[in-house]
Amino acid sequence: MNSVVQPNLDNFRTPMISNCFLIMLGLIPWMHGAELDWEVMLFSTLFMLTFGLALLSKQVNVFTAFSKVKLPLCLLILWFGYGCIFLIPLPVEVVQWLSPNTSLLMKGSGVVPTHITLTISKALTLIELAKIASVVCVFCLCYLFAKHKKQQNRIIKTLFYSSAVMAIYSQINYFTEGQYEFIKAIPPFNLPWSISLTGTFSYKNQYAIYLAMTIAIGFGVLIDELNERRQTLDDINVEISIRHLLFEKYMVTIILLLVMLVTFTGTNSRGGGLVFGVAIVITLLNYSLRQRNKFWFKKKAVLVFGISTVVVAIFLTSNSFERFETLGLKDNNRGLSYKTALSILKDYPMFGTGPGTYSAIQQKYKDVNLGNTEMWNHVHNDYLELLATQGMFGALFIACALLLILHKILTYVPVKNVGTVLGGQVAIVCILVHSAIDFNFGTLALSVYFFVIVALLLRMTEQEKITRQRYGQ
């Protein structure tokens, strides 16, 4: 009698779908970080189709596959559902009660129909909803694919090598003054390569944080691999150990990391460099205070000192340091953009003006000193922009979801894969801190990478807990 093998619905293994997902992760930073509307819609559609195929493959039982993250995932879905409400035509009286200033704005624009939406721009809100849908799909896809260490490594290496190739591309264009530039920056961010390295991104600060995130996870994986290799070479002399380091794959990774670090300092981003250092300090302090071994810093002091020396040396000889010396902590009118967002929030406190609509409303509120440049189509503070466009309710959904996730991954003290986990935590802290002074989540690629790293860390946390329970630790 033929036996029927039932698929394990907790182990998603469809190479074609997973490979497509990895290709999209590797490509998305190369398309301006998916900044233009058509790029956003293209990648959002691809991510949603990929997730749809994963669900149709009959290898996923949604009731069990996401059981350990069901609450934050439900909140993310509610966040998307909340955004959809803005596109539904509602009676004018209802909108007037929910958001009086939205109703007044529509009346001031001419003839008011009997039904209007809560958003001031349906087109901009639709694009923003596509972004939200795509990051929810990316989170689910990465969580499905990254259950085992081999799959986690494939995802991490995709992120790292895509960034490393872009760093090489940046250095080539720096030395050739842009002769090999095939993805041109979008004005007004199109600075010459001699002034700032931007990769295929338009805005140098976004590229700096992209580099910081990928450097952190790449370096973390390298530390784990070197540590694992060192343990296998315990009985071999120092000469052989050095030979292994120089002639095996590790040296290639080290060279790529150095190129990425040099490129990072060449972005000329003051905030990026400062935030990267702050994120490393916060993560190491968090780890040292939570772990049981109180002598961790003593054991790793030489390594930490060596890394710090290299990073500081590169930074002190870079354009970023020269710019920091010249401008210090000058905010370049960011304070005025914050004031603009707070003024909008005051008029639209509960629902905001509609997801993604800041560029459409800011002209009415901004200071004349900001001018008409596209530089100020974003607040330069993702949190204030979120409040201004989605109000208190929208901010509440995403804040609760992220707090639940971040509590899990930032309070997690790893025993295995310490470097990878700490690298991921540095990446997460980097983008969260930097988003208080810039608009990282306005670029789809950075949003996608954030949720990918978050999903990876969640899987690592779960994996280690299962291992501890299995061996009674």
C-alpha cells in the first residue's frame, strides 16, 4: 500500500519561491532603494505575489506558522486595514465629525460631493498602502523562510553581498567621477561623486544607514564564523591558524567589510556615523548587562579595541569627519520641518491627513525659509511624519506591533550565534535612532530590510529557546 507523505506545514521549502524572494531582496536597493512611485508599486506587487504563491503552495498553515508572532502580526494587519479606511468614501457629516479640518480642506477646494475620504490625496495614500502591504508580506515571507540556520545564512548573505557590490560600485564611480554610474540620483539629491558616495540611492543619509545595517550583520556573521573556525583549530599552531584566516573565504569578507566601511565614511553623513557608533555602544551595553558572564568585556577587550581603532581611523580620515568639523551638530533647518509636522498634527490629531500625504499638505504649513525644494517633502523624522499623516490611531497600531517585537529581540541574550544576533540588533537600533533625524522609512528598501532583520532575529530567538528546552538548559 502506498503511503501518503503529509507536508510539514511548519517547514516551508519551495526553492523557486524562496529564490525569487532572495533575488528581490538583493535587487531592491539597486532601484534607488525603491523610491520612485513605479518602483514602489513594482516591488510591492512582486512581494505580495510571492507571498500569495507561498500561501497557495499548501505548505503553509497560517494558524500554526505564525502562532508565535500572531499578536504583532495581527497589529500590523490592523495597521494596513486602518490605512484602507482612508480610501473609503464616507458621508461628509461623518468626516466632519472624525476629522473636521479634512472636511474644511475639501470644502475650500471647490464643490464638495456628498461623500469624501479621510485622506487629502487618494493617489498618495494608495502608494503608502502598497508600502505597508509589502513590508507585512516581507515580514511573513522572511519569518517562513528563516526557520533554520542555513536559510537564515542565505538571507543574511544576500543582504550583505548586495550591499558589498554596491560599495564597490560607489568606489569605482568615486575614482572615475561617475563614469560608470547607471542608476542616477533623483534631484535635488544628485550630488557629485567627489562630494558624497550614494551608491544607487539618491539621498546620502539613507545610503549611510543602509551601509551601517549591512556592515553590522556582515561583521556579526564573520565573528561567528571565525569563532567556530577557531574552535576547530584549537590543537593547531598559530601559523596554520593565520594561514587559514588569510587564504580562506574569511579574507574576502574582511576586505569587503573594509571597502564598505570606507564607503560608509565617504557618504559624508554626519548623522549616520554618529548613530552607528551610538547603536554599537547601546547594543554592547545591553548585552553585557543582560548576560550572565560579567567578565565578557575583559575577554573581548582586545577585539573590541581593535575594531574601534580601525573604525575611528577610517572616520578621522574621511569626508564625514571633515563635514562634522565644519558643521558640528547644526540641524540644517530640520527644526523647522519638525515644527511643520507638529502644526499639522495639531490640526489633524486623531487620523492625520492620510497615509503618505505629507508632501501634499506641507506647503500649507511650512516655514518660508524651507523654500520649495523636494528636500522637505519629508519631515526628516519618520515618527513625526507618521503622526502627522496617520494620526494617533495609526501610530498606536504600528508602535504596539514594533514594541512587542523589539521587546523580544532586544531582551534576547544569545548563547550561540552571538555575533550575528548582536549585528542584527545594531542594525535595528541604527535605523530606529536615525529615523528620529531623517526619513529612512520613506524608502521602501530600508523598510523591507528592517522587517527582514526583525524576522531573522525573531527566528533565532525561537530557535535557541527550542534548543535549550530540548537539552534541558
